[in-house]
Amino acid sequence: MGGIEIMAMQGRFHYYEGYTMKEVTFPVRVMYELGIKTLFVSNAAGGMNPKFNIGDLMIITDHINFFPEHPLRGKNYPTGPRFPDMHETYDKKLIQLAADIAFEKKIRVTYGVYIGVQGPTFETPAEYRMYHLMGADAVGMSTVPEVIVAHHCGIRTFGISVITDLGGFDNPVEVSHEEVQEAANAAQPSMTEIMREMIIRSEKIESQKIERFNTEHPTEKWK
């Protein structure tokens, strides 16, 4: 992409499909072994924040793990500590970069907390309200396990949710899988534009860091 080597997944494995958490997050383990340093994740999500509109792009600032199984349960992989810190799970510099790009390109973005749940049912009105009271702005059935494993591997992460439906308000609205897909497809070009520009600019920033380091420390190796 723009001369930069990337690795892309066509879809993902979901916990509700019957896969274990180890299987759901296995692609991230493969990415780590292949040298991936930054992970971009996206999802379709239901919005509980009254300021959101269907089709909004929500930049994920944090998440709540509401899955019944933790992806790091079991023997600890040597990619990270037994008890990893989760204070900055979503990279603040990448969030700021995305915000700058969205402003330049006049793309509406919102910000919020994503809660990951098991599924596969969509939420009841009461569940939407509960999740919002817990501090979440959007809910979905993916992303959180992959992000946890990526963070455990030292991979910095950036995430976007496409708000495909709204729930928890006074007038409940039924939602179908087809409607979710339609809303996600409509928002995809704007999301892709932000991510593509982020990848290109991140690579330039990294190249400048390496060049400056090599100039200032000619006998040392950039890590």
C-alpha cells in the first residue's frame, strides 16, 4: 500500500461461531511472528451514545471485555508478561493521527469505548442501556480478544467502529444483519481513507526517526 508492505485479513474468526479464544486470536500470533508492529482493527457496532448517528465512525479510545473467556487464559506466551498492563491499549499517538487526518479530509468521527460481548444475538433494549451505564458507547461481538493479544505481544493498536445501528433509547428499533452490512459498506470508504493515510504517514514518521537516529548514533543499531 503506497510502497509499504502490509498484511490484511479477509474477515475474522468470531467466538460466537464456536471457535476458542486461542483460535480467534491465532492470526494475531501469526502477525507477531511475521514482524507486524502495528495492528489496525475495524468492526460493525451498535451505538448506545445518544450523540451518535447510524454510519458514524467511532475511534475506539478504550474497551470493556465482557466475553466469558479471556484470550490470555492458560499458559502464558513469552510475548508478554503474565499480567499485562492495559492502561493504553489503543495507541494515543495513532488516535491523534487519525483525528488530524479526519479533520483535514472533513470526515466526521466520534470517539468512545467499545464493549465486546459473546453474541450472536443483537442486544435487547435493556442490555443496550446496561452497557451504556457501564461506560460503553458501542457494542459488538469481536475486536477485544484480538486487541488484548496484540497488546500482550507489544503490537500497538488502532481501532474504528462503524455505528451500524442504535439501541437503548426510548423508541427501540429492530435491526437485521443485512441492515448492519449495508450501513458498514456505506461507511467503509471514509474508514479506508483514514486508515490508508495513517499507514502512509506512520511509515514516513518511522523512517524519519530511523534516519535521525542513524545520523546521531552512526555506530549503534536502530531497534
